[in-house]
Amino acid sequence: MPSPRTPSARPRRLAAALAVAVALVATAGGTGSAAPGAVTTEAPAAAGLREAMFVGNNWDGTADVIAAQGDFHRIGRVNVIPDKEERLREIYLNPIKLAFFLGVRSGPGEGHDQFVDDMYATPDGSSMVVSRPSFADVVSLDLRTGRINWRFPVAGYRADHMAVSPDGTRVAVSASTANTVHVLDIGTGREIGSFTTGDKPHENVFTSDGLLWNMSIGEVTTALDAPWLDWTKGDRRITVVDATTFRTVRVIDMRERLDAFGRGDLSDAVRPVAFTPDEKKLYLQVSFYNGLLEYDVTTDRITRAKVLPGNPKTDPDRTTWVNDSRHHGLSMSPDGSKLCVAGTMDDYATVVDRATLQEGPLVEASKPYWATVSGDGRSCVISESGADRVTAIDFATGRRVASVDVGDHPQRVRLARIPADWGGSSGS
């Protein structure tokens, strides 16, 4: 791989100061696994486990558990905030925590508290590990009893995307206001290590070569969304660390790569990503862009860009797009031949042929917010956050094959293994 690069010397201190000022104004009034979407690479399931999918209902504070293929029927539901009253007392007694809690509600929460961002199962299938943005923590919940096994408060005031190591024993979580990623023992919640990132760490991905990738997206809650104000968004970069020592081995500033590719007009805030099975190419979404980019990991170059159709009904005012998203959700078929794209603000999802980058049918969907892969690898599964359902789209035909209702504002969807006889926790 190319040698590490030093992040470009943009005026990050001023950007950070502007972000803090905006946050204070907003609160003053009320003051995977390996590659995402890939079929799991965990050890073979222990006896008595079955495959399922976790669906995080962010505004509900629940997670639905659905079948991982077929009709994707709902199996049960988990209450991921059984300690809600205790956490709220703690927050309301601390003015700084309260300010950030209300800031999450008025900013990324779109007027709602964010109770579940990401979820994974422990290797033995007994527990669900959940990042809770508004409570700035990660908890492990016993799937039988619904009780909390352990709780880890993250640095700063908001928890975000997670990833699980290929062996299923470690979970990485982004502490978005602290520019830090924590790596925890998934069984005990003990911190194994941490590392510093760019501004607002977001997506995390473990790769098979023993690395951990983090994509920071910068400040996404301000209204400074005009292209000429892009510098106010802060230090956005990909930080790649050794997954054992957590030392930085590479920093990728997409601004330089985009400029070299002739797309200086695009944001360098990397959103969801998908690696090819051999991990030699990375497909990525960036803020404000209705499309995707192809990045060659070995040559360190952006090699292709694909613009996808815009919905004529989409408001052209970028300040109305949720958290600077245009398209947010990307996964790849297990054989690497197809990409599945969630066209969030354009209200559709589509399957894209990776060889030609030609999109298939546009499947109507209400604010799709994530895309992953079914247990059998045949379907892309998207969360429709605007319709409170998840929908499966066949990779081969690009057509909808199933939809199932879930809770309020589903976002992350993750493949998991749970006890074969589980039908819901006693705390749900």
C-alpha cells in the first residue's frame, strides 16, 4: 500500500469552532463484520443457533429481529433502552450532557431522540450489543431476559456506527463528538484499545488483512451546505489502523484523490462503503452525491464515478437533505458482481452491475437509510426509515421480493445468529 499521507492543511480549527458555535446555538433555546453488507465471516454457528437479522428502530428505542431470508418475517422485538429512566435522570442533572442530548435531538435526530444506531450479536448468540447515540454509550443486552450485561460510556456525547471483527470477539464503535473509535471486548465490554480519527467518525470496517478502517464525515448538522462552504465541514479522512495495536498505518484524504480524478466539485465526506471480496477495490458514497465512486486500494486512486438518477420530486435545496446525505446505504453481493444502493433522499433503491455500473430498476422506497445482504446472499435488504419497514430486493432481477413492517425509523440492519428457540426477550 502507498505510504501514509499527512492530512491536508485546511483550516480545521476554524471549522471546528464554527461547528461548536452552531451546536451551542441549536441547544441554547432548549437548554462488519468485515466489509459492510457482506455475509458474515464469523466462526460456524454453535449448535442451537439460527441466522436472523437485527433491525434498529432508532426513534423507538427497539430492535426488531427478523428472518434472514425467505419472507423476512418478524421473529420478535428487543427493548434496547430498559434503563431509559436512569439514563435520563443522569442527563438532566448534568447541564453539559443535557445540552448535547438536546443537540442530538435537534440535529441528527431530526427532532427525535436517537436510541439505537448499530447492533451486533455476540458469537454465542446470547446477547445483542447496541450503540445508543443519545445516551452516548454501548450496551450488551441479554436476549433471553432483556437485561443489560454491561455498559460502556463512550468518550464525548454521542455513539455512532459500529463494526465487529471477523472472529466476532471485538466491536469497534465511533464516538462521534470525541473524534475517537473505541474497540471493546464484545463479551465483557472491556476497552481493548482506541484511536484518533478525523472529525465525526462514522463508518467502521474490519478487513481480512488485520486492519480497521474508519471514515470520518465532518460536521453534517450545519446549514453551511453550499459547495464553496465545504471547508467548514472539518477534517474528513479515512483512518486505517492496525486492528491489534491500533496504530495508524495509513491516512487517506479523499479530497486529494477527488481533485486528481477531476471531481473537485464532490464532497470528500465518505459515507457507507463496500469492499470487493478480495478487498482490492472500495466503493463509496459521499455527502450530497446521488451516486457512488470506485477507489482502487492498491493504486490509491479513484478510478470510476457513477451518477445515479435524481428524483424530480427531491428538493434541490441541500440544506433539506438529512445530515448531508443524498444517498446513504451501500452493499455488495457475495460474488462481488452487484452493488445495492439506497437512494435516501431520492426515495428509491437500485441494484447496480459492478462491471458496467449500469443501474437496474428503481425500486420505490421511502427514505431508505441502509443496505445490507440477506443470509442466503440472494437479496439486498434496505431499511425504509420513512415507511417503518425493511424491504428485500433480489440481486439477480433488481426487483422487490418482500417487505416487513418494523418499528419507528429503522436504520441499521445487521446479520446475526440467535438462539434457535428465541421469540422475544422478557424485557421487550
